[in-house]
Amino acid sequence: MKNQTLTLKKISYCLVMLLFISIHVSVTSQTLVVEQDYERAGACLSPGDEACVTIIAHKLLALSFESNVDAEVNVAFKKTIGQNIEYTLHFSTDRAEYLDRTLSIYCQSFTKGVHIPLSLSPKESKLFYITVTECYKNYLEKGLLLFKQCSYADAKEEFRKAQEECSDAPPNDDVKNKIIVIDSILYLRKLGKEYFEMLDFKKAEKCYQSIYELNKDDNLAHRKMIDCRTENMNYCEKYIIAAKNFYDKKEYEKAVALYSKVIENGCKGEYIELAELYLGQANKKLGKERNSSRSTVFTFQWAYLKRFGFSIGGYPDKKVLPYFTFVFNTDKITVKKEDLESGEISKSAQYDFDSAFGITIRPVKNKYVPLWLTIGIGYSGLIHSVSPEIGILAKIPFGRDAKVGLALRYTFQYRAVIESEKRSLVPAINHFVGLGFCF
């Protein structure tokens, strides 16, 4: 166990050293470059007769200064301006040996520094820029090559390095835009794959076409564009055949969906002409069917020749809607009533009525089976009772496209009287027959 621990420590140490060496090599392979700016040197605000030297470098370059004639270089000011650091150095000019001064500038991890000969007069000001040799250019060229090879993730990493790790990056570089383009391509690739798997070849083709416009060297995107067009044409023919089958079977909603797909996908001219022709006819058929759905039904109800009433409700093809029924008994019922104080029993003849609420359901959604089930529950106010019921309704239209039709209804009801002494006054089982209209 101890030997394993020592081995792991050695491996960890080696990995750290390799990482340090790789970073060191990548940095030291570059060299510092100095450039003098004669126009923006500005005025020297040093005390006495001292001269000013301003050094500007990227903030990633931590500079240090030496001089062949000065024991110590006087860094009077140091300030950060954007991505750069500005060093202001003050030099004495009161001795002759100062006319042969050489300023040496070093940066951590760089093996070589830069050396600037300085012959300074009192109050003279000079400005220099310190950059790194072709750091930005190297990363940029490598990123462009990887982009051309469609290695987008690797290209993005090289562009990121050029933008964030190079002190010689120009202030108006467009590397950021190149990274945005790569992010767009990666997103379009993902989106195009999803659309292709969902058989939406038109949208998939647009995704791959956008990628190809961003990178003309992306052969994969070009091949995918061709694949999408081929598959789209194949499915156009399948859509047309399937849509015609649905149309012939009078399943117009399915036909409309497929004909619309043909038009949306930009199929061949002959396919679009057929789709537009049958799409218009299918929509007309659907309009007629919707207008002639005859979903509202009103029927007259009766039972045992003395009980009459009505029922009204919604009987659509696909939805579940409520219905209401009211039935009145024309034959009075004799009801006994006991006076609690005197104990006398009186009799009175009263009219009985029954009302019910429920829902309508079409169990078989087929034009050849125009039947609906009704399920509900009723209540009577005179002879207090709860009455569950179930029934069936049929609609018979007056013609193929008629908006009105005949409605036939049958209901079976079981009447559960709450007060036991009144159960003999009304029948427990009732059969209602209805005749009316659907519109």
C-alpha cells in the first residue's frame, strides 16, 4: 500500500513538471519585440532635469527593468489602461555617461529581453511598445486552418488563445466574431440532425445550407443538404399517395395535414399542383361536415302515456357534452300527510315531476354508426328519489349534406325512493322514449 502511494506521488509530480515545461516552452518560444512611437511621446512631467521614458505592454507581460549606468531604474508611475499596463520611467541626465545608457527590459518566462539604447536630454520624453513576436498571428493561422478542416471545437480554442493570451492582439481584431460563427455552426449542426431525425427535411436542409454559407469548405454540410433534398423528394411522393388514400376514404382532416406538408416542404411542381387542388376540395368537404355536424339534439320524452317532457343536449362527434331532461307526470299522485298536533291524516293529489342531468359520449367515431350513449342521474321533488339512468341516441340526417336530421332516444331509469313509505306510489323502473330533431 505504501509503495502504491509513493508511485502515485511520483506520477503526480511528473505530470506537474510536464505541464510546467509545456507552458514554459509555449511562452519562451516567443520573443519580446520593441517598437518606438515618435508622435505620441507627450510631455515629460519629471522633477528637475530628469527625462521620461514610457513603456506600454499587455498586462499579461510582467516587465522588469535594468540599466547599464543606473544602479536602479526609477519606475515613477505604473497604471493599467484597458488590457495594457503603462510604465513611466524617470532617468537622470546630469552626467556624461548617461548619454550612453542602455535600457534592458525583461519578462518572466522569456529567456531573452530587449535592449533599448537611450541618449536622453533633460525633460526629453520617449514612448515604446513591448509586444510578443507573432503570438496572435500563430494562433489565428492555426485556428483558420482548423476551421477550414471543419474541426470547429479545436479552431474555437485557438481563436480563444489568440484573443485572451496574446499581448500583440490588435485592438480591433475580429476573433470574437469567428468564435460566434463557430458557435452558430455547432448549434445548426445539432438542430439539423434533430430535424432530419424528425423527417422534417426542409428545415434540416435550411440548417445545413446556413452552415455551408458560413464555411464553403464544409463538405459534410454540403452532403447533408443533398441528402435532405433527396429524402424530401422521396417523402413528397409518399405524402401525395397517402393523402389521396385518406381523401378517397373521406378522412379529410388527415388528407389536409399531408397535402399541407407537401406544400410546406417545397416539393416538385406537379406535387404542389396536386396538393393545392385536393387541399382546397378537402377543406370544402371539412367545412360542409362541420356545418352539418348536427351536434345539438332536442327530443320530446314520454313514458306510460301519462308522463311527458323534453330533453336537450350536445351530441358532437369527438367531445363529451352535457344534456338535461325534464319529465312531468300528468296523472296526479295521492299523497298522505299526518298532522303532528292532532294526529289526523289527510290526503292530497299532486303532480309529480322528474329532472335529470348527464353527459353524452360517442363510443364509436364512425359515420356508419351514428350512436351516442347518455349517462346521468335524476331527482324528483314530490316523491323524493334519486334516479340513475343510461340511454342511447341515434341521429338520422335528412340527406347527405343536410344540416337537420331526426333524433331517436331511449332511456332506462331506476328510481330509488328515499322515503320507504312512498315507494309504492311510483314505479321503480322507467322506460323513456324520445323523438326529436338534431341540428
